[in-house]
Amino acid sequence: MTLNALALSLALSGLATSALAQAAPPPAEARAMPALSAAQRDAVVDAVKAAYRKSYVFPDKVPAILARLDASQKAGRYKAADPNELANLLSTDLREASHDGHAYLQYDPRRFAAASEPGQGEPNAPATDLDRAMALRTNHGLTETRLMPGNVRYLRVDSFQWVADDTGRAYDDAMRFLKGGDAVIVDLRGNGGGASEAVQYLVSHFLKPGTLEITFLEAGREPIQTRVLDHLPAGRMVGKPLYVLTDRGSASAAESFAYDVQQFRIGTLVGATTAGAANNNTLVPVAPGFMLSVSTGRPVHPVSGTNWEGAGVKPDLEVKPAGALALAHLKALEALKASTKDEERLTDLAWAITDAEAAVRPVTPPATLLSAAPGSYGKYVVTADAGGLWIARPGHPMWPEPRRLKPLTADGLFAVDGIDVLHVGFKPNAIELAWKGEPAPRAIPRL
């Protein structure tokens, strides 16, 4: 299955990005292309009609779609010389007539050329050079891993790309990292979709082998079933606490993974409801230089017996997407704390929870504390400005500049920016330095 810069899938069984990708800027060659002639515009519209008439997954919707295109064409709506403008006009009509998130036309000469090569557009077609280059530049859509406090492991998946014999190795490395964590966060915010193979590979790490994951239905073809893979070089994480971040920009293949997590009850979704683009689509090259997305099938989940088309996937914990990571981290830490009796581990988690709670529910220290805190305390100096409090240790080689104090609690406990193992508290005429792992804070009187 092949992908372009927007993680679009060419194979019939794949899940592609939603029409939200239309907001992306056109490639440079799109802006340089000569104006479309009337004959070219008519040919594009005719090709779009023919493709939907031939392959659209819901035949009962086709008459309304064609009627919308016919009416717009007759009214002169498509008299656009610029190819991107024509693509946007047709995309709007297709989406509004079908209510299908995968219904759109995009002007992309490079993708058109790649898709027009012999053998492309067929199921399991090999990746093009364009696909491979994009996958390499973006690490196959796996754009960030992070070790968070409390040994919570984070992975950002920007798109579900799949290049046979290459992408699996990138996932193996990411999965080995995640496997070392006590809990896992997978971030799908803004992920517009991609290849079903990538979804299958990722979700297989959290389910038992052989589990029926999803079935793709397409008129005139035998159903295609996707099952959890038997062999995974990185091993499985069945039962490991899993949190998945979503937003309205999570579409198609991203929704498929989120839906699996929710339906199989293998994790918790945090954020906002997803885009609601479930149909699996085919990308059809349309001369001169367009790619048309036509929904040719639909997924059916074995648990629900349906899919998320139009409705999206609703999170288990609803929060503004910008705060989803902080909330997921806090929930993961709280769950880990509730499940352990190891005193050293509990101390570590309690420290992390204090920081995480402040990230979810920011506090503002009282003005009296902010005004009284500045001063010298032993070797430490506390200053204030419009941005808050700062602490420095003049002359220390590892602490040459003041560091911001980040409020943790309303009663005057602060974290030190860049020093994760130190909390600072304020008492009358003293500061308390609480170093992680020490039994009690060190009190340092004001000079």
C-alpha cells in the first residue's frame, strides 16, 4: 500500500486520510501550472462522475451526487482556470452531496504521475519512490517518542504510513521503547489517516494473536478480514495501561486504531471526538494531474458490527485536545499508584503526580507570597518579574542562570524549570528544598 505526503492510501483495502487534508497548501507545481481549458475542466468533471458511478460504495447515493455535479456544471460553477480552485469546488460538492469524509479531489501532479505508473492502483501495489522518500523523511509517521515522569512512555503517530519491508522495522523500534514503560500514551491528534497495514501492525501489539480486527466490505468482492499478527519482533504489550489521544483532526486510519482500542477495551481514549471518516477509499488518477478519492468499501468491526462513519469515535475522557496529554499522563500515574505497594515506586509516582496535577489544573500562588518571596537564602537567590518567580545559585557551574519557578500548589510549592528532581517551598523567612528521594526537605533561612 502506498502513501503520499498526506498519508493517502492507494490500495483498495486501505484507510486513507479524510477530506480535512484539503486544507494543506498545494504543491509548488500546482501554482505553476498553466490555466485549465474548458475541455480539460469538462473532462475532469466527467471523469469524477464516471468514477463515482462505477465504484462508489453506496450506490443509492450516486444519483444525488451526480445530480449535484450536473447542476453545478450547468450553472457554470466549475469555470475555474486554476486547478486547485476546481479541485476545491468539486470537493465541496462531493462532500456535501455524499456526507462522506473521503469524498474529495486534489490537485497533485507528482502523485498523479506516480499513480499512473504501470501496476499502481492495484491491491498490494508496491510503494513508489515518492512514498519511500516521504516515509524516510517522516520516520514512517512515527515522529516522537518521549520518556515521561513515572516511566510513562509516549509515542506520537502523525500518519499511518506503510512501505513494505521498511515500516515494520520503524514500528519495532518504537514498540521496544514503549514496552519498557509502565504505561503507554499514543498520540493521534491531527493524524489524518493512512494505511490499514500500519493500524494492523500497531494494534497487534496490544491484542492476542489471531484476533479478528476488522472486515472490509466492497461490492462485487469477497470480504477482506484483517487479523492480529502472530509474529511481532518487539513482543506484545497485552494488558499494559494504554491511553490514546484524539481530536477532530484524527481521521480514517487514526480512527480505526482508536475504535479498536475502545471496542476491544484495551485502553482509554482522551481528547475530543474524531472526524467520522470510516469508509475505505481508492485514489483514482484524473488527467491532467488530479487525484480523486472514491469510497469503494466500508469497514465492519467484529465487536460493534458497524463503524464510526459520520459519528466519529467519542473519547472516554473528553477534554480540550491541547490538554489531552497532560490529563492522560495524570490518569496513567494515578492508576499506577493505585496498583502498586512498593514504597520506592509510590514515592516516585507521588512526585510525578504532583507535577502532573499542576499541568492539568494550573494554580496561581497568592500575591502575598509572590511579593514576599524574593531575597537571598544561603547560596540561593530568588527574584521576581512579571512572569513570576525565579531562582538562581550564583557561582554554581551547573546552574549559571536563573531558572523559572513553576507553581505546583496554591500554598507555595514550586517546580524548578529544567531540574525535575527539585521542588521549592516557601515558609516565613525560609525556603525548603525538597530533593527527590530525600526523606525531608532542607530548610534554608533568609539572609
